[in-house]
Amino acid sequence: MKLGDMIATRDAFGEALAECGDRDPRLVVLDADVSRSTQTYRFHERHPNRFVQCGIAEQNMMGIAAGLAATGWHPVVSTFAVFAAKRACDQVRVSIAYPKQKVVINGAYGGVPTGKAGATHSSVEDLAVMRAMPHMTVITTADAVETKKALNAALALDGPVYLRTTRCPVPVIFTEDQPFTVGRAMTLREGSDLCLVSTGLMTARVLEAAKVLAVKGIHARVLHVHTLKPLDEEAIVKASVETGRIITVENHSRIGGLGGAVAELVSERAPCRVVRMGFNDTFIESGDDEAVFTKLGLGMERIVQTAEQTLRAD
């Protein structure tokens, strides 16, 4: 993979999953009849005896995964984020999170990019649901390189992990030697005027916005938060103290996701102006991904405008 290559994180997830299966004979994958969509078919082709097709029965799939984990297997379950976080929420909570079972949950098609699959498939609250789940680690990656590293890191943890992936191709922004540590945010650009805190596929957009702002004489720090839980509190507090202004940008509701996590933290430890960019309290309509992003105020130009408005407000 080269910088700038357009690769969907779901593709990187599927490729990495098959590779992990080569190394770990206890790795087993459970799918809810979406193996082509979430790319788990790649694992099935290489390890058919460790692939369980559960069909459209997400609740049962979570229960099966919990049982496999309790008996020494390393299960990865894969389905759309809307079903993993809501339809199967009770099973995730009681059977996986409560006993701290070693299960990795792939929440695919997170946020807007659903390929016109329908408004009901756009998951705008899954990060909030999973972040509120005790014992759950929550990760949402920016590109294909990071997704592969995140899956390997998730499989090395002892407890449950929610890993969010997306359908649409996104630019590769990290090199292969970029380190990945669960719970550690990454400063991708220095700046003292304000800090753009982003997660998932929005990080590439934020980096572009920061370049535009620099031309305008505005020096924006870019902090990429791939792990929403546990949150890198020190990095965010440092940004609050040093810049005095934080704008969070996420492919998720403004309620309960990255923006909520940052606002909760800085209000207690280092108060500053916080502007949350995400979806307002609404369900997302189906349509072209870029058109929907722009209509809902998450286009790159809107990030630039919000930064300028935030500076003028002081």
C-alpha cells in the first residue's frame, strides 16, 4: 500500500483477518450472512473449517462467540454496525462484555458510507452504544494500514473489542512503519491556534482542512483518536491547555461518540471551547456518500469554515 491509495477499511480488515488465521489456529470467524460485504469471505476461502456462517441471526451469533471464547477459541464476529450495536446489544452486553470474553466484533458499514444500502443501515449511534459498555474497547480506524494494525492489536487483548470498519474507499494516510497502540492518540500535525480532533475516515478530511487553514494563516493541530475507549486523556488535555479550542470531527452522531467523550473529559480536567462536528440528532437519508456528507455539514469545506468561525468567536 502506498500513501494516497484509495482502499476501503473493510477490504483491509478482510485481508488481515485471513492472514491472522494463518498464524493463530484458535482464531474462528462468525458471520451473519454478510461475508462478501464485510470481506470475511477471504478468511472462509483460506480457513473453511474455522468459519461459521450464522445467517441473519446476530443475537445467536454473539452467544455462539461468547461460548467459543469461554472454551479457548479466539472468535471474531462480523456484521453491519447497526446490527452489532443494537439488534444484538443485549447479547453483547450480557454474554460478551459482562464476563470480559475475548471477542472481537467487527461493526461494518459504520456511519454514512453504506453504498446506498438504505437509511436504516447508516449506523450513527454505534460508537455511543459500545463506548458506554463496561469492559469494551472501541476502535475506529482512519485507513487500510491502520485497520490491519488495529485488528492485530485487538486480537492481542484479553477482553472484548468493537472495531468499526467502513465500505467506501479512503486514502491511505499512514506508512507501514507507523506505530499503533490501543488507547494512544496520534498528533499528525502540530499547531497552536486550535486542535482538530478526529477519528475514523474523517481524519483524512481533517488533514486536508488543516492544509487549507495553513494557507489562510491558521495553524491547526490535528489529533487522530483511533481508540475512543480507553481514551487518550493526556493528549486531549494537552491540546486543550495548549490551544484553548477543540473541534471534534466524526462520522457519527454528535451525541455520545468522539465529541461527547472529549467534551466530558475537558469539562472536568481542562475546560476550553469545544465544537462538536458530527450528525445532528437525526437519522441519515440514503444517497451518494459525498452528497450526504456535504448536506449534513461534514464536507472538508465545512470543517474549514467551522475552524474560522470558532476563532472569530473568541
